[in-house]
Amino acid sequence: MSTLLDIKSSVLRQVQVCPSFRRRTEQDPGSASADPQEPATGAWKPGDGVEFFAHMRLMLKKGEGRQGLPCLEVPLRSGSPAPPEPVDPSLGLRALAPEEVEMLYEEALYTVLYRAGTMGPDQVDDEEALLSYLQQVFGTSLEEHTEAIERVRKAKAPTYALKVSVMRAKNLLAKDPNGFSDPYCMLGILPASDATREPRAQKEQRFGFRKGSKRGGPLPAKCIQVTEVKSSTLNPVWKEHFLFEIEDVSTDQLHLDIWDHDDDVSLVEACRKLNEVIGLKGMGRYFKQIVKSARANGTAGPTEDHTDDFLGCLNIPVREVPVAGVDRWFKLEPRSSASRVQGHCHLVLKLITTQRDTAMSQRGRSGFLSHLLLLSHLLRLEHSAEEPNSSSWRGELSTPAATILCLHGAQSNLSPLQLAVLHWQVSSRHHQTCTLDYSYLLGLLEDMQAHWEEAPSLPQEQEESLADSLSAFSEFGLQLLRQLRDYFPATNSTAVHRLELLLKCLGKLQLFQPSFEICPFESELNMDIAAALKRGNREWYDRILNDKSPREQHPQCGRLHPDLPAAGASGG
């Protein structure tokens, strides 16, 4: 009632200031004795008060809207933990049989005992520390641990090989009159007997595939390979890949020469012909034969270098190749102090094993599967040791665990894409059995996407396995979205942040859909997300209707609809 009186007084004040009202008062002074609440309206023009009353109606609506807002009893920015998400142990990788656990244990021991290459600063280079860690995570007694080590030591040592990718060179010397060169590479492994002899002579003059007889005789090489000739350039791009068998990791060296190709028949063709006859494995002949072949089939110059001009070389000890591999530019070096070279060569090197005397290898288990089982075992134990009941764990592995996984991944010749796929598969499955931080999972997806764009190729079996893991995770995420209000309440900022990261993860999955020959999703994932949200809202509304009475559903229905209580009373 008071509200209506206030409105009426306001209307009266507005009317009194109208020009038509003032003119009416001045013309009829006697009307001052009339009731001020009933002014004459005959002189009003149509529309004088339309704008005013429209504004008043808008103000009334806003006031009613503010009165209808509920009072917030819970702060919108809450720091409390998010509600726990549902987990199902059956959704993880299957448990290993005792025999499989023993084989996996010996596989890990074999990896540590026969490691090769240089350890990084963030890796464990202590063999005893790594072996002790494996004993702990596999839960073996000291006696069992000692017996397992003895069995592995008696096994045959692995066969090592060096993967070499000659990517490109830059800023080479110009050898031709046109200001360019026609560069190509010759590379091979210097055997231990030659790499270690005459250290004093090496200091003055480096190894090379083109040494003349006056400089100490020919140089043996186990396997010599050549790249294509790139014409008229000082910045050649090759992107060619080679595999060299290593006999002695501690003493063998990779040697690479870059030459300028000038003659019709050069060392390139001669080397290829010899490789066709001898094969790739252990050529073991003097490079002098290649030089003779070039002289016999082509035009030999009077100089000592004969057919090609030297542009630089590299000597890289195999033992200095990092365990995780190396991908960088190497500065070209001269053959002697009298040589003049310049420029750099981009190489990608990785030391792998081609044969492993382990039970898993003998039973046909691929390195991909062995690494998946080892990663799953270590991840599960590391999580339970750190924060078994926390959803904020980001997959931080201990230094020994990360070192062993790096060693095994390198020895198994797993590509960066394969390693990224394995980490995603294991972690996403583990997340469905023991909740992880979604930012960690999002990082794994971004890493996998980056490697996928560089080299989008996987064996069919591995691609099918990846598709299954993506499909399983998307279904898990859709189930959470169907219960959005239960697991991600809007009043819990931690839960809202987890929801944001989950949606980003599902968005990354959508990007992989066109990349698969075997599509992991039956329909568009964004449509599935919309359907899950609609279904969840409908189920939530139906549950509210079933759990609460009409009065509880609409606490203000008595004020908005005064006839409802009366009808209820009459019905009672």
C-alpha cells in the first residue's frame, strides 16, 4: 500500500510541473481551493505523460526483479576441493600375471645393465641406485633381486646401432666459379682399432674418407653411405636417414665428410657400386678401393684430392651421444691445420638396440608393448606413493623412474610420437581408475598433437590402440558432463576450473578425429557434448520434480499466484 502511495505522490509532483497545469492555474485562481489530488486534465495534450509512465513501469519491473533474486548462502569463489569424480578399476589396463611381472622386471634390469650413451644432467647415472629402485618398485627380496641380476648378466649383450639423420648444412664454402658448391655427404663408422690408434697423429690430422697414400695409407670403414648431391647451393637440405651397426660403443666413432661434387663420375657412384656388392653390414674394406674405382671410371685430376673438393668433416664418438638422442647443429671441422672450412651440419643421432636377449623379446613382445607395460607399472606405483587420494597429481615421476623409461624408450627405438602416444594411453587409462590433474592430461594431448603434426604415422595396431584410448576417455568425459551439477558445481571454483580443463581436453580430441583412418568417434564429438549436457539437464530437472513438492519447487509461488494456496485449501 505504501508503494502505491509513493507512486501517486510522485505522479502528482510530475503533473504539477507540467506547463499546461501552470497555465490552467494562472487563468483560474479560484481553482486553488479545489482538491489538489484531482487536477483538471482537459488541457493536457495527448502523449504528455506517456514517456514518464513508460519509464515508471520499467523502474517497477527492475525493482521486482531485484526483490526476486535469491540470497547467496555459498560464496561463488570457493577454495574447497572439487567433488570426487567416479573411478572404476576395471577401466584401467589389465593386471599382469606373476610370470609377466617377472619378465617385465628382467626387461627393466636388462635396460639398466646394458645402457649406453651419455646420461643427461637430470638423469641418474648411478647403476646401483637404478637397480635398487627397481627392486623397490617390483617388491622383490634381496636374494631374488641378486638372482635376477645374475640371470640378466649371463644373457647375451644387445646389438647396438646408431641412427643418423643428415638433415641439412649451412654457410658452406663456395668451390665453383659461380659462387656455389654441389655438396654431398659421405659418412660411416670408424672401427675401434682405427679410432684409437696413433692418438698423437690424430691431434695433428683428423680422420677422413679421402686420405692419400702419402698421408699414412687408406682408412678402413665398416659401412660407408652417401647422400644425394645438391646442386648449386651453400645451404643444402638432405633429410636422409641411415642406420649403422656398432661393434664397440665405447670406442667407435661416426665420421662424416662433406664434399663438392664436380666430375661426371665421382666417389658417389663408386661408393654406391661397392655398397651394392658388399652390402650394408660390416663393409670392412679400405676406402682406397672406392678412390681407385673413381679413378678408373672417371677423370682423375692431378691433385691429391682427385675428383672432389673437401668442405668439412665431423668426428663424433658414439659414447658421447646422449641417451635420449641429440638433434642439433655441429660445427664443421678441417682435416688438418692447413684446411680451410666453414659452416655447420644439422644431424639427428640416436643410439638404439636392434637385438635384445630378454624373455619379452623372445616371446615377440614389441618394444612398444613392453614400454607401455613398464610405464603403466611405474606410474601406478609412483602415484600411490605420492598422493594416492589426490586429484591434483600431475604425473611427476621420480628421477630414477624417468631415467629408466628414457633408457628403455631409446633402446627400443621408439619415436617421439610413439612415446607421446604411450604416455597418453597409460595416463588416460590410469585417470579413470585414480583421478589425475586435467592440466597434466591436457599437456599430454598437446605434446602428442605437436609430434603428430611433424610425423603423422603409426603402425596400424598402435593407431587402433590410440583410437580406443581416445574413445574411452571421451566417453568418460561425457558421463561427467551428464552429471555436471554433481561433479562441477558452479559455487566451487576448483571444480569449475577442472571443468574448463576437461572441456579443453575434449576439444583436443576433436582435432585428432580427421587424422585417423579408423575414426575413434561414431559422431561429431561437439554434438555428443551438447547431447550430454541436454540429457543431464533433463535428468536433473526430472529428479527435482520427483524429490520435491510444488510448494518447495516455487518458494515464491504464494506471492506470485495467490489463488494457488486458496485452491489447495479448498481441495483439502
